[in-house]
Amino acid sequence: MNAVMQTYGRIPIAFERGEGAYLISTEGKRYLDGAGGIAVVSMGHSHPHLVAALSEQVQRLWHVSNLYEIPEQTRFAERLAGASFAGASFFCNSGAEAMEGAIKIARKYQAVNGAPERFRAVTLEGSFHGRTLATLGAAQNPKHLDGFGPPADGFDIVPPNNLNELRAAIGPQTAAIIAEPLQGEGGIRPLDRDYMQALRATADEFGILLVLDEVQTGFGRTGKLFAHEWTGVTPDIMACAKGIAGGFPCGAVLASERVAAAMSPGTHGSTFGGNPLAMAAANATLDILLEDGFLGEVERIGTLLGDGLVALAGRYRDIIGSVRGSGLMLGMVVREPHTNGALGDLAREHGLLTVVAGENVLRLLPPLTIREPEVEVILASLESACADLNAKG
């Protein structure tokens, strides 16, 4: 029996090092990392600024726990407050943990403000919020729930981009609306701009909170620091992780000042959250994200890659139905009888790593640092993969 619990259907490749947008396998083969560790390796592999920041910190201090002040955590929180809607942030280790924290904060806010009966949240079909019991209950994907008993109570799920259904699901026990601005695991499915604005207006109308899951879309992935900025909508609570620290485990829950005020000592915690190493990586990542012109380049390169994918779809209409997404969070809808897995396998044979998503979508989530040469490699690899799939019939 394999000593590693078999919860993943792993591809039989191991990597020994990374260089920018590339990974080099133990067998010496070079791959362009179009998956980015599933939107995590935002600054590419072994970015010198991140390496320097972590190298310096690892020689000074690794862990002290949140029983004490952590200056780099305070610095990061203050920088986030200056760059976003947030009044305060809570730090954890992953997206699922961030979403758990966001759900708890929404419930606690209602209780502190005289409505403890408000504990439910309206969520959207096709969403993915993590693998814990509560976050599985929030998404209610039957495949993810299979074998784990009934879903956790407290969530009412409705179709996305349907305001009537959402409004009908709001009741006296509703505390919040939870949504991803651009659904990732669900198939790179964006919420309509008007719908996003209606979510904000509806939350205000009913006295409930708007919680955005930006675990995958946050920290520059779509060409803005946060995806909700494209819509002009401001959330009350936001969960983040993945690209927040360039690959070091880190998550965060951001909340407006009035919502954050509901949390007091003892209401939530995380042993490793916001430790000195994570904060060194997060601050170094934010240094790069906030450089003049960096996010504009993400948008430009994302448009270039997206246009190339659309052109590719035009040449292989029997394989690619459409292209979705924003910035460097892009997906190709693969036409049946072809599958996203088969196209991804062939792309890997041509040196490109991708990741599958729902609705038979093949995702591209490369480092935000790629430029024209990497775009050309991605498109050439996909061109060859489509040609191979076409030849197989």
C-alpha cells in the first residue's frame, strides 16, 4: 500500500526545480506551468524577490503563534487595508480555512447585532468553496459529498445569474450571500456584472452580508488586485488564499471595519495562520503586485493569450466550443465527445501543464509574470494537442 493516502489521482511526474514559468521534472523534461500550482504560483517559480524574503526570514524566526505580536502580519494587514475595502484581516493557511472563517464571521456579525437566528447563507450552484464539511455544504456538489453523510446545514443553493431565485431563497434566518465573482472549479464561469451589482443591492436591502470567495480570483489573477473591482462592487467579507503568498501556504479573511468589529479575542483562531514565514512571502508578493504597471501587464498578457485561444478555437471548432475567463484565469470549453482530460494529457505531452474544471473546461492559470514568449509556447502546445486530438478522431 502507498504510504501517501490516495486522495489524488496523481499524474506520474515529479519535479525537482522550477525556473520562472517552467518546471523541470526529475527526468529532465521542461514543462511550461500553465496550471500555476492551481493559481498559486503567482510570481512563478523561485522568484528572486520571494526567495530573498523567505531566505532572510527563515534564518531569523519561523513561528511564535498568535499569542504574541507579529510585526510582519501587522504590516501586511495594513497594506491590504490600504489597497482594498478591508478594515481588518484574519490570517490562516488555505482557501478552505479562509472560507470557514468568512462563514463564521458572517454569523457572528449577525449575532452580535441582535440577530442570532441569522446563520444561513445563500450560495450558488457550480461554486467551490473548499473540502471541509461546511464548505462542501456551501457548494453541495454531489460528487464531493458522496460518502460523507448529509451536507452541513445552513446553506440554500440557487442558480447563478438568476436574481429572482436568489431573492426567493432569502428568509428570516439568512445571514449572508456567498459568491465567487468568477467560478473556477465550476468551469471558469463569470457572474454577470449586473448580477454582481444586484447581489450588493440585495444584501443591503435585506440587511445581510455579501461574502465573496476570491480564493482563486484574488491577488492579481484577473488583472485587478481583486476580481470584484471589475464590477464596482464592494463586499463585506472576502476570503483569499492561493496566489496571496506566491506558493507559500497562506490564506486571509478580509472584512469591512463594521463587520470586523464583531470579532473579539477567542472568537476565532489559527495556530499557524499569519506566521513570520507566510507573512514574509505575502509581503514580498504584494511588493510585486503593487508595482506600477504590473497588473496592467497581467491584463494585457491575459488579453493576448485569450485572443490566441479564441483564434485556436476558430481553427478547431470540433474540439473547442468557447473561451471564458479574465486576465490569466482562462478556460476552454471542450466539445463532446472530446474531454478536457484528454486535451490536457496531449498538451502535457507537448510540454504544457493545464488543469481541468467543471463543464468539460480546460483551465489555464499560469504565473502572472509570463510575457509574450510564454504565450507563444502555450498556444503552440495547445495547437499541437488539438491537432493530435483531431487526428485521433
